Amino acid sequence: MKAGTSKILILKPVVKGLGLERGMPIYSYTAKDENGRPLMVSYLDGKPKEIVKEDEVKQDEE
């Protein structure tokens, strides 16, 4: 997994509504949906998502 730093824009009403403050961590992840379209999910609560390996997901589905 690669980690990096980038900037995203969050609208002021969202920032105020969630109580976000400058410097708080926001964890974003990229993926592709079932049609292959790229998407990004951002968690705004300062907690990283638990990463599950694709092999583990396939085993759970069987």
C-alpha cells in the first residue's frame, strides 16, 4: 500500500457540520466499482479503514 499526501476540498458547511478542524487526518481510499469506474471514499472521522485483503473477502463469500 502506498501512502501519500494530497489536498482535497471540503465545503465549509460539511466541515462545520462534522466538527472538522485544520490538521485532522482524513483517510481516503481509491477503488473501482463493479463497472470499472474509478471512485474515492474518504472517512472523515479520523480513523483509518481496516484493510482486508482481496483473498480474505473471496474466502468469506464462498
